[in-house]
Amino acid sequence: MKKDLFQQKGIQTVSKHSIFENYLEPWVKIISNRPWVKDAYYVDAFAGTGKYKTGEMGSPVIAANILLKYQKPTCKLHCICIERDSKRYNILENSLKQSEEKLDIRKHRGEFLTYIDTILKKINKSPAFFFIDPEGFSGVGFDKIEAILNLPHKEILINFQYNAIQRWLKAPKVESTITKLFGTSDYKKAKKEKDLIKLYKEQIKQTGAFVWDFRNKFPKKNRTFYYLVYATKNITGFKIMKDVMFSEQSRRYFEPSLFAEVDFQTFQKEIFSKYKRKKFIEYNEVLGFVLQETDYLAKDLEKVLKNIGAEKIENPRQKHNPFLTFPKHNSDSLLLKESTSHKYENTLLEVPVIINKKVKINYKEYNLIDETKRLLVSHVNDGSIITRFDKTPLPKKLTDVICPHFLELKWAYGCPYNCAWCYLKGTFRFHNGKILPGFKVKDYDKTRLHVEEFLEKVDEPEILNTGEIADSLMYENGTSAFSKFIIPMFERRKKHKVLFVTKSDRIKNLLEINPHDQVIVSFSLNAIPVAEKWEKGAPGVVNRIEAAKKLSKENYEIRIRIDPLVPIENWQGCYKELIDLIFLNFIPERITFGSLRGLQSTLNGTKDNSWKKYLKESSSWGKKVDFTTRLKMYLDIISYLKKKHKYDKIALCKETKAMWHKLGMDYREIKCNCIW
């Protein structure tokens, strides 16, 4: 029985759509603001159903939403979708019905090759982005790729189906099909995988286009599924797409090589040797070389130009393409004082520090949320690894926020998932420039010293939260996975527990660790449409639930955070669907809810402003959804949990004393995500 590709998104599709969406949006934004552009087109050559059965968006719906966002009277945006399968086409029509009311959407039932010539004739010289994502490798002749790129202002993202191609490479009956795909029979000379993808890219380069690729691997295997190949003649587009692909590679694959530092001096020498003594060479010529021929990015070139003293001179013909003049001096005297981080600069291990082996555990008497007093650990040594989150005072006024004090285990900071409202955007906005999306891992020796001293000396059972300023599972594909480093320490003592808070689905190491009695794993989830729109970098909700299910079967204690609740259209149905999906797979130990909120630092630091429209109310904890809407959401969802699933292990996060009272819940008996 043939697998239904549109049942739910796999991890490789999440990566594909992440690259697609993170490039398409800036492309549409830039194009729609060009004064000379009256019409611009998005073409989905193998559109599929538009939505998955799990509710997740496919490429046509993602694209339509972006086009609607940037459409303006001066520039009309068009969406063209082609789908050959009649059943999929019928679902596609329904998926696009709502967008069709405000956007010009043309749908064609049939083959891409049947319609492409007519489409190109219609588009002509207007800017267009083609997403060519076939199920196999037939129906994508190279002559049509060539025809697209030979027209001005055209860009293509192609799914080069390597896994399918290599299986049929020597089959005589598909020889002509593969020859058409490559535009040459030279593929027969290829001996290795790299020869095939290189040939395909070289064929595209002959059109004069820049070309880059993203290798999409099978989940949990170092084997190629397919390549996403991008082609354009526009250097700005190429610069953006290369950034997007590198960011996704960093997020998706934390391979050991990504943690090494690159010899940045060698790159500097290469640039200097190639262009020294040259005057009035255009910046874009140098940038084109760096982007196409090296693994470096535009920002790396800028560092080199600054360091060697290359001068920029205004180009009267092209405002954004200055001339460069390179000095004559010897580049050996200009080596950077500090080596720059690897091209994946958001995945660095912190340089080891000199550790003072005398570890001091500091205590303090706390007034607790249950109105008792207790002597508890406030921090270990300087608090850089273990410290108590005690920023919320005991609630007195109805508007005060309820948040019990808990211990943080600050093993790392930052996060690779880049959710739109993440408070880390504000927390780290002044730390060495841009931290997010990305992370930094602290020195393991220091972390071990502080944790083991705490576990050995502290008698009062505590939960140490590893996910307050980082995603707890973001380093699981590294050479020294955090889970394998930290869990055995807690298991040896059998007194305290370690809490993982995550949006990840990287649980391979957790499944291998036994025993794990001292471990709690808390998955952050949200309604599927909310996650797709504002948690773009994170694995899909279905993937996270599947990961939680697997851990639950292995008797891990699983908690759930549904935070932030967002009052999108039909939020009732969306969140009930999420709850049903959770309980269909496992029963969580507890569920903690929170509503959408934003500290001012977060509001200032985020680029995606679309979620701010829901924030109507100011408070001491930043801006929030208004009280009435929050109350309605909590009442509806909690009632559904109790009636449908007979479940009442529920708490609220960062919510006011007034809200707890209105819901008839006693915050003094709170059992929320971060405490025992």
C-alpha cells in the first residue's frame, strides 16, 4: 500500500518547509516593495493537498498566507498551483478556498510539463518564485528549468530526489527520463553521490545562475533523502537563501564538525590573495565568489573587508554595489586577533574556564507561595550554574503574578528554534550581538563540579530546571549530549530530579538511558496553526507528541506546557484538537497552561510582530491578552479536559492572583511545571 504523503509532516518536510517559508517571505516582501514591480508570481509545480490530515499547512497554503500578508494596491501578487492527482486536487481546492477570496489563485489539474509553457508566457518578465517539489524524478525536464531561469527575475527551489534517482540510475526503462532530468547523459559517468549532485548543479550554473543546495537526510540516519537545490541570478536572493539554508542545517543537524572553529585566517588570506592590489572591483563580484565558491556567508566577507582595510567607493551606476579597493600590504600581518566562530556560529562550546574547586552552597530563608517559610538553596558559588528563580514576590494584589520559586540549572543559554515570542530575544539581545536563533553551551567541567556538589550536600529534595534559558534537548546531536552528561549524576544520588523543558523531538539518547527515575521531561506544545505560524523553527507538534509518547512508554515522567494560548480564529476547535491528540497518545503527569504575553524587551527584540495584535492589556509582567479573553480560554479548555478526558491535574503559568480566583483554583496548592 502506497504511503500517504499528506498524512502528517515528517521531520524532513518540516526542514523543507522551514527553508521554503523563511526564504519566500523576505522574497515577497522585497519584490512587492519594488516600484517597478506591478505583478509577482508564486508557482507551486507539484502542489499536493495544501494541508495535511493532521491540520499542518502544506506549501500552497503557506505561500498564500505570505502573499496575502504583503499584497498591496501597487503590486498584485498571484499564486499558481499545479496538481495532477484528482483526489489531491479536490482537497487542494478546499484548502485554498478561504485565501481565494482575497488573493488571485489559479489552479491547474494536470502535469507541470503540460502547463509550464503557458505559465511562462503569462508571467513573462515579471518576478516569479517556482517551488518544484515532485514526488519522484519524472515530470521535471531540465529544459524547463533552463527556460525558467533564462527569463529575468526568476528563482527556483527544486527538490532533487536523490534517493529515488540512485535506485533507478542503471535501469534502462527510465534512462530517457533521467537524461531529461539532467539535460545530459553524463550522469552515467557519476561514481558517487557527490558526482550526481555536482553535475546537476553545474548544469544549472550554465544558465548563469547562482546555485546552492541543502542536503536533507533520512531521520536518524546519515543517508541522503533528497537535496533542495536553489537557483537564481539575483545575488541578494542568493545571499538570503544561503543564510536560510545554513541556519536550517545548524538547527536540524548538530553534527560534531559544526562545533569546531574554522581557520578564519585562511579565509582572509584567500580573499586577500585573490584581490590584492585590485582597484575598482565591484563588491557583488567578490560577494558572488564568496557565496558560490566558499562555505562562508556575506557577514564573513564583511569581517574580512573591515579587517584588511579594503575601501568601499560609491558606484554611480549601482547604489548598492560599491567598488572595492584592496590594499597592497602583506596579509600575514593582518590575521584576526581572535578566530571567528564557525560558519554555524550559533553552536559554540564555551571556552573552558579556570575553576575554583571550593564550591560554596548559599542558603536563604524564603517566604513560599503556600505561606510557609523555609531555608532553601539560593545559589551555588556565583550562581552561574545553579541559582533560584525568585523574581516573583509573594502575591498580595489581585494583579500580582503567581510563580513559585524554583531552581535553575543554567548549563547553556539561547535556543535554535527562534519562536516569535521567545523571551530570550530580550534576555540576550545585548550579548555579543545576535544570539538567537542559536545557543551556547557552558563548560561541562564547571557544570559537573557545581551539580555534583549540590547533589551531594543538599538534603531538601529539589527539581533543577534545565530549560529556563535554553531548550533542554537542543544539544542532543552533539558529540557530548547533555542528557547523557547530566542524568547519570542525578540517578547516582536518587534524591533530586532534573527537569527537561523542550520543543525538540530529539529523544534518541533519552530512550537509551536507564535508569531514568530522577528525570522529568516537559514538552511545550501548542495548537497546530499557532505552532506553524509562530514556532517555525521547532519540530512539528505531531513530532513532539510522538516523542513524548515514546518516552511515556519507557516510563519517563511526562509533563506538558501549553503556553502561550493564543486567541486565533477558531481557537476553541484548535486547542481541543491538540488535547485530543495528546490523550490519544499518552496521559501526561500534569498540564500547565499559560497565555500569550510579552515583556517589553521581547517586544523590542522580535522581528515577527504579527502576534502583538492580541496583546491588549498592560501588567507588571509585560503586555498580555485581555483578562476576559484569557478567562474564557482557560474556562473552555479546562472544562473540556475535565468532561472529555476526566483530567484535573492542571495549573497556570505566570498568571495573576485574580485569574486563579476566577477559575476557582487555589494557587497555594499549586503543582505547576517547574516544581515538585
